Amino acid sequence: MLEACNASFQVHLQVSPAEFPRMYNLAQVLAAPMVAVAANSPLLFGRRLWSETRIALFRQAVDTRHTHHLRESEARVSFGTRWVRDSVLEIYQEDIARFRTLVGTDLDEDPVAKLARGETPLLKALRLHNGTIYRWNRACYGVMDGKPHLRIENRVMPAGPSVLDEIANGALWFGAMTELGARGDDVTRRIEFDQAGANFYSAAREGLGAHFNWLDGEDITASHLILDHLIPLAEAGLRRQGILEDDIKRYLSVIDGRVRTARTGARWLLSSWNALKDKATSGERSSTLVAATVRRQQTGRPVAEWERARLDEADAESGPASYQQVDQYMTTDLFTVHASDPIEMVVNLMSWERIRHIPVEDNDHRLVGLVTYRAVLRFLANGGSMHDTPVSAIMRTDVLSVTTEARTLDAIALMRRYRYGCLPVIQDGHLIGILTEEDFMNVASKLLERELGDRR
């Protein structure tokens, strides 16, 4: 699942060995504004995180480090550690020195012998090792028809939100790289490497709202940098490469519109997510955003022209399939107590939040019991003291629960059989959600509305 969340739109720019250092450093500097303008992943498992959460998620998902926090150690996913000064070999040498080989195989090649015969080595071992190290701008060696070449692989741009948006992102990057490369600038004299990296992570967090410390110390917002500097650069660079004027205008106008409306994929997702806040559960909101994204992709319009997602779009796409498993609609915003808490805490929670069932958990979030509204009423009717009696005195410990993968029909059958008003949901022994009769009523009402509405 984490790998699926890291889908990116990767493009390659072929460069000569001589120009590689300067062009690669340019790619590093441009990484920040490219992330800002292309940001498309602000949500993860129903949580609002970075504008481009993929940047942090991918780094953590494949992090193999197990060292003391004081020791410097680079992750396999990184922005890098320094500028390239003289040769692409600096990157390959650092990767070999820093990272152990993850995958070994019989590569059936002696590159030195091939060179001695006047042949081009495939460098299979190097390429295999390079494939397990994920620099956001990665150096790629390849051989085509016996001719070796070097490419800069740009991995910073996310997939989506539409094909048109992806191609526009690529056009902006190719154009800016081409024009800046032709001007012969050495950016390493105009900005510190650490600052380029700081800009990159700021863009991942804030998207178009990021502020950069740019070339020559200029303080500039991502939006102004793209509109005032990068789009004109890209236009000149694409024209330099002989791209048709209509294509230049088409794709760069997508970028221009996106920045002027401040509507990246991330902004569209968040505005739609927030608009659905009081209308649906987290799972229903997620399903709605997926369905709405697919529908708008099919229109061929860029994200800057997309209207917000509507709740009925998820129902139209999936209907009953949206409620097959309990994790698609369970309540995850939980109010819980500990067994040692006073019953007064339970009474207050039930009154404040208007709930009738409160799970009891330990310090590790493991379910240890359940307190119901009826149990509280019985206790109070018998003259019990709310202040001095712990929750453990009235909680049930023989609590039925289900896992996140449980089928909805099985959960309903359990609640009917035992006449329970709720079912805690457990994952790996930890409490992560709860199902109540009200949840099933909400599901039933939506399905009935859809069914009866279709018949009219």
C-alpha cells in the first residue's frame, strides 16, 4: 500500500558526460518549485499531512537505517548530500560507499574485458545497485544500440491528477532545464546545497504556499517564482528545442492557470475533503474523492478547472460496494477511557459527545472492556458514586469485536445474534474504530435512497 501511495511521473533528460554535473545541479535546484507546482498528495489514510506527502512517505517506507541518532547516515531515499563538481562518478562512488547491495545476482559480464575488446559495457551491477537507491534526481546510465548515454531521471513530480497536468509539469521542467542549461550558469555559486534541499522539503510541506531562499539570496514565494521566472524560462527552452508554438502555449498555460488559481491537485483534494467534513465518514470522503478524480480525469480538463467533489459521486460509482467491509464506514474518531478512570468521566463523555458506548483501553491502546449507557444507568439507579468508583466496576470484559476486514453482513449478524448496540474494531490487537447501530442506519438510509431514487 505504501508503494502504491508513492506513484510518480518520472521523466528523463539525456545529457553528455561533460555537461552532466552542471545539468544535474540545475535539476536539484529546480526540484523545489517543481514539487510546489505539482503537489498532489495531501492526505494519507484519512489524515491531512504535507502538500506532497509522497516525499516523506517514500523516504520512510524504504528506510533501512538502524544506527544511533548521533551518527550521520543517509537514507536510501534522499535529496543528496552535496553538489556534483566534476563527474557523475561522484554520485556512483558515494552510492557504492554508503549503501550495501540489497540484490545480488549472476550478471554474466566482465566490463573491463569488454572495454579491452573495444565494446561498451552494460554495467549491469552498477545499474542494479543504482535501482535500489532513490535520489529524487537520479543519474541513469544506459546503452542503446551499442551506444552509452547518461540521463537525469526526475522523480519529484507526482502522478496525476490528470494526464494533461502531468505533461504540463514535464514541459515546464524540460523547458526550464534546457534554457538554464544553455545559459551556462553555475548555480552552485549562487545558492548553498543545504538551502536547495531546504527549499525542496518546504515545497513538499507547503506546496504553492512555500517561500524559497532562491538564487543569490532572493526571498520569493513559489507562485511568484514560477509565474515570473520559470514559465518564461520554460517557454524559451521549449522554443529553443523546436517545440511547436501551439504545444508550448497549451501546456504552459496549464501551469499558468494552476498557479493563478492556486489549485494544484493537493489544493483540490483538500478543498473537496473539507467540504465533505460534516456530510460523511472518513472512508466515505475518501471514496468520494477517488470517484470524483476519475470522473474529472475523463473530461480532459486540468485540475485548475475542476469543481469540488460531491458526495453523490461516490454512490454513483460504487453504490453498495462502498460498504462491503466495516473499515469503509466505521468511526475512527474515538472517545475512550481507562479502567482506572472514575465513572464520572464516562458520564461526562456520554453527555458531552452524545454517545452510548465507550471502549475501555490500556496504555497500548488494546481493548480491555466496554461501558454502555445502560450499565451507567443501572449503576446510578443503585446509588453508586460516580466520583469514587473506577470504570472497571461496571465495564464488560467479554467484548465481541471484529477486524477491519470483516464483512458488513457478518458484523450485522453478530450484533443481531447477541443484541449488541456496538462492535469495536481491532487491528493487530489494537483498538482503531467502532461500529454502532447508528452507522448501520446511515448506510441503510443511503442505500435505500439510491435504490428508491433509481426507481423514480
